[in-house]
Amino acid sequence: MKKNFLGALAVTTALSPVAAMAQTEVQFWHAFTGRLGELVKAQVEEFNASQDEFVVVESHKGNYSETLNAGIAAFRASEQPHILMVFEVGTATMMSAEGAIKPVHEVMAESGASFDPDAYIGAVKGYYTTTDGDMLSLPFNSSTPVLWVNRDAFEAAGVDPDTDLSTWEKVGDVLEQLKAGGEDCPLVTAWQSWIHLENLSAYHDVPFASQDNGFAGLDTELMLNGPAQVAHLTAMGDWAKDGKFIYTGRRNEGGANFRAGECALFTESSAGYAGISSEAEFDFDVRPLPYWEAVISEPQNTIIGGASLWVMEGHEAEEYKGVGEFLSFLSSSDVQANWHQNTGYLPITADAGEVTRAAGFYEQNPGTDIAVIQMTTKEPTANSKGLRLGSFDQIRGIIDEELEAVWSGEKTAQEAMDSAKERGDTLLRRFESANQ
């Protein structure tokens, strides 16, 4: 077991004892609450009702970071779950945790469960596979950022809600109009690093880090302080100073503001659909993520966020059979199509997307296919297939601090990103040293 994995500190609750029943119990730890938590419970209940050999027990363990830490602590105490949800920035950490994980391709082969790795969408699958194409974890809730539009807010400010928002240049003009029309919150965002640095870089086909964003080796360095990133953050810093961009927090605090109808534009995950569609009392649109026309003639592809399901070592063969059956169930076309339609997360298989299209869902809900189009129209490049960086959860914390300095006017975008690179590279060197 690698020391960086074992050395993480976390507090966990011990697994409940396996019930003395004929059914084999499978523990599944996740990070979902609210509407998404309800949908996960429904999936588990559907699987449990579909057969009588296994019973999956789902448990919420906090946010993404807290769930990862709970899994680490549980492994140290030999009380690990069978399945652990880990957000995408934890992928490199999990890959380095030799002896803690059981690769999904091995679980599926040994369990005999239905599994076709070629069925999964390439842009999603590639994030969680080895260079040899072996799937290490199962893509589960994969999303990508889009632009949400409050049409009522546009109309109240005297701005055409159908106006072109395809480029950031045009968005800048619209923010000026919204502000002049009395809109107090023209633009808000969620997950600022993921959207406005990580995806910005991929969308404009510029590197976020060396070594193919970490896919080609651990000896990687951050490159987030390049001209494209700095220009974008400079513009956003100016918008923040002028009251056109309202900063609300590092995670998805802005989602509550947008769902309440307080903001006109919102950059957020496609998975915002679950909450927005159920809570918003205004007409809304979903549009593609804008790009800078001055940087690229047409955008490349966005990258995924969300999480995958990792199988933990240390359990019995019969339990792994149950894990395999449950993962196969989650990957089935109908289950995936329903998940995609109810949440806005990407369908992880091509068949699920086709089932959704054939059912008329995209036609009845315009814009819900934008995330799929953004991810699949172009073949990913070395700059746009994702990030695989060690200690990235901590590096994101550094980036958040530096971005906050830009929004407050304490630093220029160049100063902030130069500092983020210097501080982040220090963590990358530590991770490299711990995993050589």
C-alpha cells in the first residue's frame, strides 16, 4: 500500500455487520444528497428488487473529498466498503493505491457479469483506463460544464434571451447589457477551477499541465499560467470588479442563487439539470460552454467531472460477484438512459444515448444533448482528454485561493496563476517522490 494513500487522515464509521441472511451484502459509499441522493437510492432499490442473491447497501459519506477520505480511513481500519465513489480528481491517487483497489476489468471478468468495455463512450472511459485500455473504475456520474440561461431574467433586463452566447466575447457584451438593464447578478459560476481553468484549457486545446496533463507520467508540471488562461481570468476579474460576475463560493454555492432565479447566467455542470428542472420557477435554456474566438476558431472538447466507482480489495469472491452484477446493472442501457435523463449526467454508454434520443427526450427537452455533443463531436487531443494529476484535490484548493485573489482585485491573473503553478508543482513533486 502506498504511503500517500495510507497516510491520509479521516474519520469513518465502521461497516454494519453482514446480516445473517442468505443474501450477500455489498456496501456502496457515495457522496450524493438531495435529488441525486434520491435517484441513487432508487437505483439500489431497483437492483435489490430485481434479484434475491445480493443486497446492495448504499451510504452517504459526505461531499466528494469527505467520501474519499472516509474510504482511505476505512481501508486503514480493514473496514472498507466494496464500492467507493471517488471524484475524478482523485483518479491518480486511487491508481497509485496498490493493494487497495481491485480493477473493475478484473472484477467483471472474475464475476462473469456482463461487461463490454467498448460499449462505453470513449471520452468518458478514457479517463479511467490504463494506457493498455483496461478499465480501472466504472464511470458513474460523468458530467461536463455548460452555460445555463435564465430567460426570464434576460427579458426583465430588456435583453433578448435568444441572443448568441457562443463566445466569451459575446457573453461579455451581454453582461454589459444585463447590468445596464438592472440585473444584479449577470453571471455566477460553480466549480471555478474545473470550469474556468481545467475545461477552459481543454476547450481551447492548450495544456493545463505537461506530460499530456499527467497521463504520460508523474514528472508533470502545471501550465495553467499560459496566455489563454490568463486572458480569460483577466476578463472575469474585470467582470467581478464591475459587478457583472458575482462570486459565491468554490463548489456549487452559486447553484442555489441560480435556481432561485437571482442570476441570469450560470456556468455549471450539465448535471445541474436535476436541481434546476425540479426547482426553477422560471424559463431556462442550456447552451454550449462559450469559447474565446480570439484563441481558437472553433472549440475542441470539454472534459468530464463527476466521479467513478472504485472496487476495494479485501473482500470475498461471492461478494465481488455481487459487485460485478451491480456494476453491470448500472451500465445497462435503460438504467443509464433514465439516469442521464433525470440528472443531466452523460450517458456512459452509446446505447443509452441512442435509447434517449429514440424516446424523443432531446427533442422534447432542447439543449439536454449539448453535453454529449461537446464531449463526442471531436476526438480528444493530448490537451483535452482530461487530467491525471497527483494530489489534485489539494492543488484545486490552491487554485481556488489564487482565483479568489483575482476576483477581489488583490492579484492580477498572471500573478495568481504564477503562484498557483509554483505552489502546485511543489505538491506534484511530493506525489512523484512518494510513488516512484
